[in-house]
Amino acid sequence: MKCPKCKKEIEGVPAISRYDNKTQICADCGTREALEIIGESSAVIENVIDKIHGIKDTIRTK
């Protein structure tokens, strides 16, 4: 299934959009929505997403 927001394939368990509480979205878009809602800048949001991806990469290589 593809994420309706970013059009990327959803891996694992989908997140639920905070905007309508029903649309299934990918984890990255779910994180973006959560940080947007609390007023974080797009630079901070992308930094957080990059850090999450780095942690996932580290876990996969162990």
C-alpha cells in the first residue's frame, strides 16, 4: 500500500493521520504531522526524520 501523502510504499504498520484520524500513512508522514502540529519548523522535522532513519540503519546492521 502506498502512502497517500508522499506516495512511497508503507513499510510495516501504518500510522494514522492526525488530521482525519482514519487515513493510513507511512511512519515518516506520521512523524511529520506530529511535529507540524506542535509547531516545529520544516528544518527540524527533516532533521528528526534523518535521525530516525540513522537509528534504523544502525539497528539493521547489528
